[in-house]
Amino acid sequence: MVISVSLGAKSYPITVESGALAQASRELSLDRRVLVVTDSGVPREYAAAVTRVCRKFHVCTLPAGESSKTLDNYRLLLQEMLRLGMDRGDCVVAVGGGMVGDLAGFTAATYMRGVDFYNVPTTLLAQVDSSIGGKTAVDMDGVKNVVGAFHQPRAVLIDTDTLQSLPRRQIAAGLAESVKMAMTCDEELLSFIESSDDLQRDLPWIITRSLAIKARVVEQDPTEQGLRRVLNFGHTIGHAIESHSGGSLLHGECVAIGMLPMCAPTLRPRLTDILRKCGLPTAAQASAVQLLPYLLHDKKAQSGSITVVEVDTPGSFRMERRTPEEILSRMEDAVL
């Protein structure tokens, strides 16, 4: 299946297919110098499937985990591109999860004011969410994604077979992002996840449905000036929990916890059951006092308040301005 993200001159295809890596030469323009960025947790054969069809390539393998999404590694990638003599006609390919995509994409966005970028996501979280939309970033001083840019990929290649190598925890983390989109935009998807008797079997349908939702949102608001903020449901508290956890929790796990306070009290029991079915946590091991400093540095904060997404009925949402203290009081009220 091919899903198009229609953004005029910046439009691109998302190919979703079992065995899609074998089609890299057809879907990606790699007859040039290519920097392939991956991490130590990604099976080597995934990057090898890309490099086999490159005219000239160099692979940078970073340590797995969010702790690698730093300014130091950003500088390292830039130095490699400069050393290789790469120019504006060359490109960067990310092969891996959200950390790799964010970092490689930011590098591509800023090297010589922007070079082509291709995303080959191999985790469920990246496949359903972070690989499309053009958000690229690095973390700094313990604050997640505080330095970044919008830089749309030229194409996204999703091989659903790569999910077979993922541990159950990583699958659960990805499902959190699908639940997020279902809660705000698609009650049918939420009911499908809720009633599925085999989530692993149903992942291809969940992926394509989630991508279709995000693609339509990105088309209407590519740089997050309004509607696209709906994709931040669960992320305000979630990012604070993730920063506080120091890497002990996965991004999707933190989003799962962060969604509960931002939905109506009557909806929380249903959402809690769905999250637990997916294998996700529903309680934060952090107090409001501990999380407050991270909310004060939230990149969505303006004039002392943050635009948050709240859900009263599945498949719908509203946006409200809340102070960090008001947001955290909701967390306490949710009795997480």
C-alpha cells in the first residue's frame, strides 16, 4: 500500500509492505553519496538492504536509546558528512526507530541548509507516527526535542516484516501512538484495537489506519500552527515523565500514562483497559512536583501556559490553554 502525504512540492509517498526493504532501489533515490544512520539495536541486515543499492555510502551506527539523541551525536554526523565531501545533491537515510529518525532528519535539515532525507522506520512507534510529518530534533540538558526543525522526508519505506524482530515492549510502545490517534480522531480504530483478539496479527491494518490519520493532519497543518497539535495528545505530561525517567521508560509508555489525565474521568476506565491490553503502563512513578520543571520548559509553552489536547468522547478532541500547575493537578486527579 502507498499512502501519499500531499504537501505540494514537498509531497512524498509512504510505502507499507511486507518485504519492502527489498524494494529500496525502486522507492529511494540512492544513486549518490548516502549517509546511513542506524543504531546498535537494529539488526544489521536492515541497513545492509539499503547500502546494497547505494552508489556510495557510509554507515554511522549509534548506541541504541534516547540518550544518543544529543548535540554531540548531531555534530558527529555533520562531521562525517563533511569528511565524506557530501554536498546538497546527496542524502541521509535513517534506518531504525524514532531516535534515529529524529537525529538523522535534523542532521539532513541543517547540513548545507538542507539535503534529502529518507526514513526507513523499523519500530512500530516510528512506523505509525514519528517517521512522517517532518519533525526532527535532538534533546538538550535533559529536555526532550528542544532543538529541532521541520524537514519532510522525500519518501518513507515501511517494511512490516521488521516488526518480527522487536521485543513485546517495543510493540506496546508503538501501539500507544495508535491509541492516541484513535482517541482523538478515529473511534473505529479505537474499537478495533479494543476488540482485537490478536494485536500482532492486526498490526498491518493498525499501521495503515494510523498513518492515514496522521497524513491528513500533516497535510492541513505541516508546521504545527493549529490542528496538528492534536497529535500531542498525551505528550505534555508524557514528555515530562520521559525526561524525568532518564531513559528508563520508552516514549510510548510515557505517552500512555500522559493520555489518562487528559481525557474525561468517565473515559479513563475504558482507556486504562485498552492500554493494559496493549501491555502499557498506566501509572507514573513521579510526583507533580518532580514533573513541574519539565513542563516549564515544554516547547509548546507560551506566556506561562501550554496548549493541551483533551478528549471527552473517543474520536473527538478539544484544545485548551492550561498552566503547568493546572495540567499537573489533572494528573493528581486521575489517581495514576
